[in-house]
Amino acid sequence: PLCAPYIKMHQGRTIVLHISSLVLEHSSLFEETMVDLSILSLLGVRVVLVVGMHGQVDDAVRAAGAEPQIVGGRRVSDANTLRAVQQVSGEVRARVEAALARGRHAPPGGS
């Protein structure tokens, strides 16, 4: 297959990928992305995944009755915001790990 040289070139290598917090909001895109990352792992690529979650943190801060504070494009975090970050990061981590585990067992072509 045409992909064989690329697989060989990346086997044993580490790649760092970032996915936007927007991906988390679209179930099918999120699941498809996790299946693809699982396949990369099965092919011998070491994947480091960085998941953006600023949208989810903003939602959690607002749900707690506060407004996210952004100064100069950077989040200013008080104790309540840090609690929201911890909560959201735990939820996102669990969701990503579960999806990656499912992706390792997904049949070719999805579903």
C-alpha cells in the first residue's frame, strides 16, 4: 500500500498532537480522531496528545456563577477557576482514555 513508507518512517517515533476544545464538542469527530490516534499507536507511533479544554473550563466557571477572566489573551485563575480546571481536566482525561481504549478495539471502517 501507498502508506507503508510513511508507517515505517514514523514507527518508534514520538509525535505530539494538539486537538482543540472544539473537537470535544463534536462527538463523531472526537470518536473518529481517537480511533485514528489508536491506529497510530498500534502501528508503533508513540502519540503524545495535548487536549485543549478552554471552552469547557469557561463553561464550568460560568456554571459556578463567575465569569472567566482573560487579560492580554491569558486566563487569570483564582481558586474557583483552578477547581474548574481540575474538574474539567479529570473529565476530559477520562473521556479521552475511554475513547482511545474503544478505538483499539474498533473494527476497520468504524462502528
